[in-house]
Amino acid sequence: MKKYNLFLDFDNTFIPSKLCYQFAIEKISNDLIGLPWDSKIDFHSEWDRVRKESQEKLPTHPAKRNRLLHFKWMLRDKLSAQKQARILLYLENQYFTYFFEALQNFVVEHKQFYYEVFQLLESIQSDTFFCFVTNENLRTQIQKYHNVPFPENLNIPLWTSEEAGAEKPSLAFFTSLTDFFETSLDLPTAILGDSMEDDVQAGIQFQWKSYFIREMIGDRSTLNTFKKDDGFYQEVSHLLTALEHYKQTR
């Protein structure tokens, strides 16, 4: 067993999912031929409405982030069930085609960033168990993971809420992870993520070293300490700042 645990959020901590999502939705809205929306404005209005509706109806369920569900709700009063199914599959395919186009472009444009991140992680992997931790379904996250050019000698597994049967920041999410990968929460542990509710909250309640990633790639000099409830966390504006600080202070 290794000496440390390092839990890394995946979306918007390691990959720019919000940017890719926005790119995909914008691309779909630019070509509505054969789709039941009169204009780009109409499409975006409906998209915003169903996203808000899913947050209200499914506040604690991971399906509130499901793009296929959002597309289905946008179509429910517009087409027959048979036509809905056909268009849903088309929209789902287009969404992920554009999402991964944006992700691949980002990785190419920021290859120095990823080179430095991989190099730093490689330097501590001999004594540190890494794992990406995410409140998303396994299929979607594996597809994203596959589009990142990880070095062959760097082993970072992925653990999803779908596998855990629970979401961050619950203890059940992390105990299922440590049972599966045969590590222990008794080890010195750190968590990095862009969510105060899911990532930083987990760190605070379990007394782990916690980093709030306000931006993936921003000002590398930003490193602030804040108090939350009965604990403290570091706020950074660059993933490398968090990883460098972690390496120096673990």
C-alpha cells in the first residue's frame, strides 16, 4: 500500500468540460435543419428551460446533468414518440462529437500544461495513490478519459458515482473507492476539485488537505487559505499551483 491518497476531480479540474459543453450546444444550435426548433434563440430558450427544470425536479440525482434527458424533455411536446427516439439519438451523437472535438482541440492547444501536470504526477506516483473522482456515469467519463493522451507509465484510475452507488461528498463514495482499489482512508489524503459542495466539502468533513480549483489554467501565483466550517482549504487559479503546493506540503 502506498503512503498517500490524492483524489482528483475530473470535470473542470483536469479537463475543461464546461467549455466543451458550451461548444457542443452552440454547434448544435447553429444547424437546426431537420430539427423542430424555429431558430437558434428558440433552441437556447428551450435548453435553458429544461436544464432549470431538471435541477428543480432532480436536485440530488445525477440525472439532472444528463444531456439525453434534457434533449428528451425539449422534444416531448413536439414530435411523436417514434420521431423523438430518432432525433434523440442524433442529438446525443452530435453532442458528443462536438464535445470531443473541443476537448481534443484544447488538449493540443494546452499540451505544455498537460506535459507539466503529467510530469509532476509521475514524480510522486511511487508513494501516492491517485484517482479521478467524479459524480458522473462511467460510460461518459470513460469516453472523456479516452480523449486525454495519458503517458503509458502514469496510472490514474477513474471512480464514478455510478460505481460507488453514492455521490461526493458522502463517505460511502470514498469507502467504496478505497475498498475497490485496496487503499485506506486512514492514509494522509488530499482532494482537488472545482466544486465547493462536492470536493472541498468532502475534504473539510473528513479532515483532508483540500484544494478549490477556481480555474484550471489561470494565475499560477494565486494561493489563498480560507476557513470553512471547522476546517481550511486552499484556493488556487491553476491546477499546477495546487499540485505543486501539495507535493511540497504533504
